[in-house]
Amino acid sequence: FSVKNLKLLTSPFGQNNPITVQILGICSALAVTAKLKPAFVMALSVIVVTGFSSLIISLIRKGIPSRIRIIVQLVVVAALVILVYDVSKQLSVFVGLIITNCIIMGRIEAFALGNKPWASFLDGIGNGLGYGLILVILGFVRELLGSGSIWGYPIFEKLGLYSVGYVNNGLMILPPMALICVGLIIWVQRSRNKNLIEK
């Protein structure tokens, strides 16, 4: 890994995060993060699809006529999602959010169409990881506070918190709370990194 390639892989974790900086992929962040397990599966699926779609498009970019490039991109992404769907059937209706995820199409358009395959693959994987990080954080917090569990395991019940009066916060598992949580993450990140305010 060169310094440049390492930056492609790691910058989406903070300075160039797809959700908190680029403000992409919000829909899926709202839809699948009420529980940690579907959030993790969605994150893993998007990492795979983003990485390999960027790689494939970069490999064939010089042979794609510009007037049909979006159609070709959608075909590649849809084919990869079909393969991923066999692994992630628990996403059910949300699997369509992978195909239409603007992070995937955005990285193809902004990076893979103009860069070499290895760099495009790293960029795709890095952005998928940055996206997945936010989903896992949201899924963890929302399931813990909304259902008192993590990955379905009843944490608060085992700790005896219900016996001392704790009540699950039902608001945490509703979509508006996902948006509020994303807003809080953006606020914290930008308050710690003043240069992000200009982006």
C-alpha cells in the first residue's frame, strides 16, 4: 500500500465519510439501523458491492460509451446485488436500497470512471467501510436504547435494569430517531474538525 492508496482506504472513516461528510446513503441509514444485525449485514453488503462495482467499472471504463454509462453501471451493480442477496436475504425489501445507494453510484462516477482498477477497488472498499461504520454505530445505539438488546441478546434484562425501573425508549427504533442520531454524529464530527464546516 502506498500512502496515496492507504488514504483512499482510510479517509472515508473520518475526513471524507460518505454519510457524515458527503451526506450520501441517508435512506438506508434510516431504514435498517433499528437493530444491529440488519445494519451490519447492510454494511457488509455495501462494502462488497461498492468495492467490486468500482473495480469492474474501472476495468471496462474505456469501452463504455458515455451515452449508456449509467445503464452499464446499474447492470453491474444490480448483478452484484443479486449475488449478495443470496447471502443477505434478511434485508428483504431493503435490498433495493443497495442498488439505488448513491454512495455506490457516486464512487463509480466520481472515481472509478477516471482511475485504475486497484485504486478504484480501494476507494470503493474504503467508502463502504466508512458507510458501514456509521450504520453499525447507529444500529448499536438504537437497538441498545430502543430494545435493551444487542444482536438480539437482552443486555438490559441480564443486567437487571428493568427491575429498577428502566423502560426501553420506543422512539429510538423509529426512523426519525435515526435521522436525529445521524445529525448528532455529524454535529460531533464537525465540531471536532472545523475544516469540515467548509465542505
